[in-house]
Amino acid sequence: MWYDRDYEAKLIIRSKLNYFWLINQKLDAKRRNLFRSNCFRYWLDLLYFEHEPHLIDYMVRKQHRVDDSHYDMPFIYYLDGHTLHFGRPEFCLMTGLRFGSVSFEVYTSSDLKFRERVFPDKQWLIVTNLDLIGVLEDEERFWRLSDEDAIRISLLLVLEVIFMGRLLTCQVDDTLMRLVENLDTWNAFPWGEHIWTHLYDQLHNVMDNHTDKHLLGLKKNPTSKPTYTLGGFVFAFQIWILETFESCERWCTKNRNVTPRAIAWSRKSIFKRSDRSSLFTKDSTTRLDLRPNAIEYECSWWIDSQFFFQKYVPRATVTFNYTLVDAYLNRLAKELKRVAESLKVNSTQCRPSNGLTTKRLKDRVMAEMNGKLLKLEIIIQCCKNIMISPEKLDIETHFPNTRYEFCESLNKVYRKLITLPDSDEELSQEYLIQEELRLALAKEVRLQIEHEKVMREENLTRQEEAKRLRLEEENMLKLEEEKKQNRIAFFNSEHYQRYLASEYLIQEELRLALAEEVRLQIEHEKVMREENLKRQEEAKRLRLEEENMLKLEEEKKQNRIAFFNSEHYQRYLASVHPSKRRNYLQPVSESNNAKWVWQRIKKHDPNVNDPAIAELLTRVQPWVEDLSRWFHSVENVWLTDEIEVFLGQPSYTQACKFPWSDDYTVDRILMD
């Protein structure tokens, strides 16, 4: 039904976490390292870029209403038997941002050097978050900036768009541009308190401020879906929910070695509206009081924030003096809005004469208001002229120009003002109504007293809990102070000094050994360079000698060719060459039998008497020079050790073959 408070609403979150990824992509390695040296350094490692609207919407519905007396105190949430609180310490653990006293007074007036360098075309104009995005997206312009200005652009974008959750069309305050000029001052500024204050104002009674409007909209149109918007760094509130409920690991995973805690979470699956019944149950295991671990306890941002938490005094609520004038102006604005909607003209008719339509609308509104004032003035004047209260005013006598219908309407208003109950029944009915009103008022007062009593008891419980936590904190601080004193005593002890001296001697020996190793390495490199130079010179000398030998060989070859082609050498060859060659063997084909060969050899050479030799001579092939060898030149004598290597093999065989012949098999013993 339309009055059901557990209606479904759409939550819109202004903070854009994906700009962390964009900044990480736009910065190179050098600028990324420079960004990591600033106060927002952890957030470049963020892996969880999505909000969970259903998770956040369910939690804000369970927020206990914060009245003016408890303003700026931690939020209290009631969930099926679990009482949770979310305040400054929890926000500090989630974000790792430092808390402290916030003051911008020093940066309200000075030169805007940053704007003059980065936005020279906006000297007398405002700079918006969209302008920061434009510089980041324009790669050429972004790389022309100095590394420090690029980091300043990134820091302003992270603060305004992500942490504060402002729109891209919002103006970047000149105070922030003066503050970011000095990066050391920017890093020392207590951004945790600044961001938390804005988030607190966004979450403060958020559903109470929107429920009536949502229910009225659902009453008019049950199929509509109400919508509301949250600014600020809502992601820290979401991480606090994940840290509080242990069963959240079904949708998200956490790396427990990473700080701050918002960086340690990553998403496994989307949290749907139907998953709320699985997470928020009475049996769910919750961490009611989140405490820092050993790593977080030693962090500087937590130590500095603890001093601020102990001395902090809550802010006073922002109140408005709502006078009768404000009430009149508010009702007048509503009346003007209602009349404007009733007299709204079609947009197609308004286009030609927009000014005429506006004037006509104003005239109608003023005429209606003047009519109401005129009625009131007439009634007052008639009451002054007559001392008794007749049933009907004689308006025509005093105002003869008025119409009859107008007079009747005035008389109706007058009768409502002066008519009193006459009969006993009417009097008793009036008495009963007054008695019911009195009882209802008494009941309301009693409920108010009971509510105040419950609130006082709750405040006492909170104070006792705060006192207990403060005592625990003091005990922890005492233990830490004792640990610190013990640590200092240990560092000043004699055996620790001896240990440091021995460590120093060991380090000195290692340093000397390393220096000796470096010296030997340098000497070795020097020797290697000298050897390389000698080798290069030797190779150069051998190359020159080889070139000279090749030149000499080429000259000898040319001289030999010239000698063989000379005329006197040809005459010498002609004089010593026989006219007819005799007594030489010619190769025979394999088809010749040994007998025929023997007879032919016997005929030509009567000195050959062995038929076996004649048979072997039949297999003699004409000799062909093997030019594929690397020493194929027959004009030079090449000496190799192949025969010595072959004969010097350790294996012993009775018979072997020469590598240059496949015909004869000889005995190794015979060769020895």
C-alpha cells in the first residue's frame, strides 16, 4: 500500500570511484610515484570501483533519528537485535585520512597562482570540476603541465568529485586552489574531518527528510519509483557495513594485509535487493565495535586522529529561526506555485508571447489575493459599525456597489466566525470533543515524557559506554607508553649497544669485501680490455700479413701465367715434347676379361708377367681432381695431420683401409 514505509526507492550516489582508475591510467610512472608521496597515495591501489545501492539504502533506513541535542554524535543503527554505531573513528579506519581542526582562514585571500598557470583563460571566470576533467582528458595539454601541477589537478579532482561527491558543474573553491599550491600544507591538512563533516550532513536523518515526499508520490502514482541522492564519500559507509557483518565475504573479499580497509576489499558478485534477507538477520555475526589492528595502531594518521577524538567537542546543530514572516512567505510561495500550475498555458501558445503570458499570470494571482484581502477588510469594517452580532451583515448599505453573490459569500464567512452552539446537545457534543482533545493531548504528553525518559536512559548508557571505552583507551595508551619506555630502555641497554657494534663491524666487513670485489672486478675488466686490444691488434696484423701473402701469391700466379704463355716457354715445350707417346696404359671397360687384357698388356709391355696385376689394372679409373676440397689448388703443397690422427687412434684392428683408397687392405703390423 502507499503508506508502507518499507517501499522500494532508487538511491543515486554522486561520488564517482572510477575516476581513481582514470587518474591511474593518465599518470605515467614518474607522476604516479609523485602522487603516492601525497596524503591520498593509497587510493591508486583501489580495486573496488562500484557502490552497492541496495546495501546502503537498507542501512540508512535503520538509522535512529538524530535530534538537535545529539547532533554530530555517531549514527546509531538498529537491525534485528543488533545496535551498531558509525562515527569518526570508524570513518578514519575505513579511509586512513587524518582528523584534526579544520580552518581555511589563511587561504581566503591571496594570489591564485595555480589558476593563472593551468587556467590562464579563466582569470575572471569560475573553474568547475568539469574543467579539471577537461585538462585530464586532454593528453597534449596534460603532458605540457609540470609534474607538480599534474598532481595538483589529480588531487583536486579526487577531493571534489570522489571524496566530497560534488557534481561536475560545481565550482572549485578558490580556497582549495590556494591550498593545493603548497603540497606540504595540503598533505598536513586534516582532510578526514573535512570529508566526514560533509558525509555526516548527507546521512543525517536522510530517510526522515524524504519519506513524506516519497509516500505522497506513491499515493498519487503507486507505480512510480521514489528517488533520492546522496553526496559525500558514501563508499566509506559501505565499507563499514562490510567490515561489520562477517557474512559479507559472500559478495566481497578482503586482503587483511592491506591498509586502509577500504583499499583491501574487492568485489565478487553484485549485492541485490533480495540478498538483504540473507545478510541482515538475527543470527548474523557482527563486529559491534571496530578496533584498529597492530598495523593500523602504529600508523601516523591513526595516532594523530586519536588526540583529536579525545579533545573534540561536538558541533552545535544548524538552527533556523522560523518566524511568522517566514511562515507567511512560505505559504505565499506555495499559493503562487499552486495558482501558476492551475493557470499553466500550453507551451505552444506561450512561445509567441512569453512576456504577455507571464504578465497575465501575475495579474490573475494579484486579483485573487486582492479579493481575499477585500473580503477580510469588509468583514472587519462591518463588525466595527455594529455593536451586536446579527445573523446577516448589512453590506449593501455600506457598500452599495457590491454584487449579491459577493455579499452572500461574505455572510457565509461571517456566520462561520460568529455562530455558536445553542442547544444542549450541541454543547455536550462540543464538550466531548474538547475532552477527547484534552485526553489526546495528555496521552501525547505522557508519550513524550516516556520518550524523554528512554532517551535519558539511552544517553546514560552511551555515556557509560563512552566512559568504558575511554578507560580502555587510556589503559591501552598506558600499555603503549610502557612498551615505548621498555623499547627505549632496551635500545639504551649495554647488550643492545654491543649488538649494534657487532652489526656495525659485520656491515663494515661486508662493505670492505664488497669494495674489494668491486676493485677486483674493475681490474679484471681492465685486463680484459687490454687483452681485447691486443687481440684486435694481433688480428689486424695477421689480416695485413694474409693480405700481403695473397698479393704475393697473386703476383706469382700472374708471373707464372705470363711465363707459361711466353714464346720461349712454348718453344721449349715443343722441343721436349715427343712426337708419339708409347708404353702407356689406357683404361679398359669392365666388359674386358682378364685373359684378353693379359694378352694385350703382354703384347704392349712384355715386362708385365703377373696376371693378377693385369686383372687389377682392368679396374683402374681415370683420375679426376676433387675441387670441392678446401685445399683443391694443385699448385701449393698443403700439409695436414689427418694421416697421423688416423693412425694414432687408440683402437686396435688387424686390418684397416687408407682414407684415400678403397682398393687395398693392408695390415697395421706391416705399416708399423
